Amino acid sequence: MSGPKALVVIIWMLRGAASNTWDIKMPQKIDAISGFCVQIPCQFEFPDSFKKFLNKSVEVMWKKTTVYGANVLSSEFSLLKGNVIGNILNKNCTTVFHNFPAEFSDIYFLRLQGPEPLIYSYKDGVNITVHKDVPPPILDPHVQVLEVLEGTKLKLTCSTVISCPSIQPLMQWNPLLGEQLTPALQEDEFGQTLLVSSQMLNATPLNDRLKVSCSLLYSQGAKRPVETSIILRVLYAPKNTIALVSPSGPVSEGSVVILSCHSDANPAVRRYEWYKDSGSGELELQNQGQTLTMTARNNVQGLYVCKVYNNHGTDQSKAVAVDINSCQCSIALYVVCGLLTLFLILITAVDLVKYKSLLKRLKGFEGMPPLTYATLRKTSDSVYNVIQTRGSGTEEDYENRNLSKHKPMLEPWPRS
């Protein structure tokens, strides 16, 4: 017997014994299913002075709505079919109603009808609510979203009150996360039958945002399956923190370098910090924020570390290097540039020497006597070609020159 159940029983017994009054013990509320039976667990007490009147002739009657309402169950007239399954001589008034109709949701009161003076209507009733569909099970913890820390040993319990013990549902978990206890029947402090199942697990980040459901399925009466769900939120400190540098590899001086930090955490990281290795192993805080933007300079070069924080802890990335390439050209490029420059200088020098040599030769021809064929043969080919070009002419030009030499002069036209 569980602690709460035992406490209720003890309190109820002490009340009956100490007060020596009329008292009844039964559930305050029962959720019934339309068309199924309804069992009301019931125990009654009365003053000791009435014990001698308790015998087999005492009848248990049930009334509806008020203590003076219509007889729902009695030996004379009954609105419902049912029978008392408890032993009246043991003060057990447990009663079963068969095929409970949906329109009979109401409050029901017990009346003892025995030989005078053992006639009494108990003032505390039971509220029976009839559902057309199966009521959903209850999950414990009874919350829609359950937040737990990573590594917490978690126990989820699913239960439902079986208002008709002769018909039991199939109870299932989805998904199965850890050790599962086979669904078993229990009894609560009021004597109601419970179907209970539990599963235990260690909360991990893989369980975060996972929907866990417990479902009920009745094979009788073609009732639809119902379920109750809970969302797991597994909280954990930052992990798998990495720092990235863009662009990667050595960068030119004056260009923009961006460092970014990424981490897995729940709840999300609330603070990012960037540190630079001073060279002695000590870290110097540079700035805060998920990204760090810098202009590449010599003082920027070095190793950088990202630290992240949330409500449950902190984590640190591995160091990333920012390399600055201050040389715009590589050594090979310098060598190529030097060779090309030297080659151009040599070509220019050779052309200049040739030009000066030609100019000197041309000046030597100034003031010389007319050239003869023999003289021309002694000159260089280049000079000969120049002279030949100057002296060349067409045959037509030659004839025109001869005609102009021998043509007589025209006399002027005589004046009148």
C-alpha cells in the first residue's frame, strides 16, 4: 500500500472511530465510458450504537442528483441495471452498474435501508461523468513540456482509471526510450482500479524536443485509441564549439578577415567572447559577439580562441590562426620581373648601337663627289639601296624628260 493511500485509509478510520458518526468512503469523481460498466468502490461507517442492526436484510440503495432523488438502484425500482458486489456485513457497499448510458452523467448518493433505526442517506456523493470516447491517460509529470538537465535520470509514468475492471485497455509507449515496466493493475486510495506503466531513461541531447506518447486502445466497443503526450526539453552546456576564419590561409595585408564562432547548446549561447594568444600562453580578450571582423595588419596575426556561455556552463573552441602575407609578390615573380627588365634593356642597347652606326655612315657621304658605278659597288648594300631608290624612275618618266629636252620653243603669238 502506497504512502498516500495508507494515509487516507488511516484518516478515514480515525474519523469513523473518533467521531462515531455516519461516514462514507468512495471516489469524488469517476470518468465512465458510454456503454461500458461502471464500478463504484464504496465503504461506509456508522455509530457503534447501530452495529447490532446490521444484518443481511440491510439494503444498499443509490439515488440520483440529490439524496432525495430518484432511485437508480433499489429492490423496488431501478433506472439502471446493476448489483452490489461488496459484503454489506463488512460495511462494503461496492456497486457495479452495467451498460452505463451517456445521458446519465450525474451525482449519485448512497442510502442504507435497514431495520429501524438503521436508515440513513449519506451526504457525500460521487460525480459520474460519462464519455462517448475513451478519456486520455494521465502522464506524470503532468506537464506539456518537461525541461530536464542532460544526464538526469527520468521516470515517466502513464496511468488510467479503469471504471469497468472487466474491460481493460492496451497501454503502449511511443517511442520506447529506456527500461519499461510492464503495464500492471493497481488500486488507488479509494479502491479504484488503475492501469499503470512506466519507463526510465537518462536524458541526453538526442532526446531534446522529442515527443513521448502514451496511448490506450480498447478492443471492445470499437472505441478509438487515445493518447497523451509530453515534449522533452533536455538542457545542456555548450559543446562542439568551433571557430572559423574567412578567408582561410594567408591573407594580404589590408584585406578584411572575419572570424565566426559556432556551438551546440540548449538553451542557445547567450555570450560569445574572442581571445588572442599573446604568445606567452595567456589569452587576451579582443571583443564579444558571434563574429569578429578585422583588417589584416601585422598586429592582427596570431592565434584566436572563441569562448561561449549559457545558463548551464561554458565551452571553448580550438585555436585558429590568422596569417598575414605582407609580401605582395613571391620571390619567383620578382625573378621573372628582373629578367624581363634586363632583356628589354639589352634590346634597347643593341638598337641604339645600330642606330648610331648607321647615322655615322650617312654623315660620311656628305660632300663626296658624284658616285660612279664603281664607287657604288664599294659602298655597303644598305647605302646602295638608298641611292638606287632615289634614282629609280619609270620608263615613262624617262621619255617625258627626253621629249622636253628636244621640243622647240613656241613663238609668242604676234600682236596685231
